[in-house]
Amino acid sequence: MRAEIISVGTELLLGQIVNIDTQMISEMLSPLGIDMYYHTTVGDNSERLRNVFRQALERSDIVFTTGGLGPTMDDLTKETIAAEMGLKMVLHEDELAHLETLFTRRGSAMPQNNRKQAMFPEGSMVIPNHNGTAPGVIVEHHDKLVIILPGPPRELRPMMEETVLPFLERISGDNQSVIKSKVLKLCGIGESALEEAIQDLIKEQTNPTIAPLAGSEVTLRITAKAPTWADADRMIEKLESKIQDRIGDFIYGCDEETLESVIGEMLLKKGLSLSVAESCTGGLISARLTNVAGSSQYFERGYVCYSNQSKMDLLNVPESVINQYGAVSEETAAFMAKGSARSSNTDIGISVTGIAGPGGGTKEKPVGLVCFGLFAPGFESTDTQQYSGQRTSIRARATQHGLRIIWEYLKSR
């Protein structure tokens, strides 16, 4: 079955609210083998909603709508959809009584405009809302299925889990299939290089499919549609094996794993401890490492040494090194990493120092120049990267690269 989602709300179009409903619904439908083809957002306008809904009915078997179920005049989703399908709006006495009870428990009388929330397209099935005043609706119209849900995620999620998903499972019957994805997490390879390495596999894809994705890091999603979970697993494993042969050295984990959680597991397994010295990233590397539960078993401490004086006082960076090479240099980064490890008595010290901007850059050392250092007994390394973009982006990319340096060191040991 093909599905799509229409998100209703002018606040979504204006960017005032982040739309997480579409992600939530799409993820929930995948295990049922329901293909999600379109996400559409439309404002609180009856005519535009009606046009979008008409198009959705023509091309999809299941149409979800989210939002526009409140008591005010601009909440018009149910009324608009009912009109497009030629259905009357009728009062649901049980839901009206439920709403009145909710307000009584709050110690107030129900405003008259809330009465519209107990009005539904004739012949529809009500979806109870235990966390709000806006019930949902399931409408079976000819060979189409329309599922109308409120916008707040804290209301939508339990309504999906308790009512919508069981309903969809029942109507799927023996024709049900499953869709399963596995996301490979990569480090040290760009999206273009990744695509080039597996270009033939991407061109030949049918089922499973392959989708390179780029955000804060590069990932590769493998998706299989199959009769059972076991069949989907076998299909994914077969394709993943081919991918591992090509780019296995860059794959650090999968699905919910993060680079910092994988680093933590490696440190624990090897019995090693870590400290961090940061300048331009201001503690972001330490924050990600300590965001992992149990990180106190391997993470000793983090230094945020922004000024030159702090680098000398806390990390024993020689003043002569800073004067000769500058605070942003591989020489300074090397001393920062060594000073971090020795001052905290850890097995590994990692450092980062750079120019995040927007000011502070020179012709010789422009904004985006970041130097890294890693120190361990019998091992020292430095690295320099030149990033473009705004301050936030430069700091985030430097943080990711610093973690990558730790991961590559641990992987080689």
C-alpha cells in the first residue's frame, strides 16, 4: 500500500514549529510494509488543503493528515476533508460527553467552540485521544483510507500505537510485508567518495535499496522489503557484505550507535583512559564523550583552555612554542595533547585548537583553520584541517574530526 502525509498548519510553513510528526508516522509504518511516497505541508487554508487532499487521494491508498483539529475557527481539517469526500459532519455524543468530563475535572465549563471537536465525518471511526481534547478519525472512503490525527506529538504517538497501527495490521491481512532498514555509520570518507566506491551497487539496486545520506556525518541506508523480518535481514546482510568489502575501513557502526559510544566501547575493551584539551571547540568533544552513559569509566577529564595563558598554565605548553608557531598550530596542538594526558595521568590525550571565526583569521591562518593532536605512550600525531562555513559549523566539524582521530587510533591498536 502507498501512503502519504499532509501536515496542516501555517506555523509549520513559517518555521515556528519543527515538524516531527512525519518522521514519527513514517518510521512506524515501515515495519508494516507500507510505502511512504509523499510528505506535504499546507497552511490553515481550506481551499489549499482541499486541493492537496484531492491530489493525495488520487495517488495514494492511505492519506494521513496531522494538525488542524483544535476548537478554533482556523482548525478546519475534518470539515474540509469531509466536504471533499461528500460526507456530512455529525455529532458524536460519547466524545462530547468525554470532552465535557475533561473540562469538569479541570474545574471549568467546556467552551462552546470545543463542541466542534466532537463532530466527525459520518460513518467514521473515532481515535481516542487520552492526552488532549482532539480525537482523531479513520475514514474508509471507497477504496481509500483517510486517517486524521492531531498535531502535538505527545498526542499523536500514543494514538498511532494504541489505535492506528493495530487497525492497519488487521486490514493488511495475509498480504502484509515488512520494510526494514539498516543505517551504516561512516567516518573519514565524504559523500562523493562513498558514492564513487559503490556506484555500481547503487545503479543496480532494486530491492534492497541503497541511499547515501549526508548530514553531520555520512551514512548509508540499506532498505529491504520482504515477507518476513528474517527474509529482510538476509537481504540486507547480503548487500552489506558487498559494501563492507569496498568501504569497511570507514564504517564505525550502525543504526543507533554514535561515534562517541563506539569509542567508549573500544576504550573499555582495551582498558584505556582518555582526557581532552579543547580550545576552539569549547568543550564540545568532552560533551559528546560524556553524553554516553558509563563514560566515567574511561573519561578522566576535559580542559577548555581558550587563552594562551591557560594553555601554558594547565597544559604546560611552552610560551616559546606559542610565540614561535602560534596558538593555532600543530606544534601547540601536540603539546596540548601531551599536557592533557600527563596532567590527568591518562593513556590518551586528544587536543584541538583553531580559529572558528567570524573574526581572528589572517592570510596565513584563515578562519576555519583547526589543528589537532593526539598523544599516547610511544605515539604522537598531529593533523590540520581547513573548514569553511559559519562558526557553529566549523566547531561541529572540528568536534567530529577530533572524535574520528580517537577512533582511528583505537582501531589501529
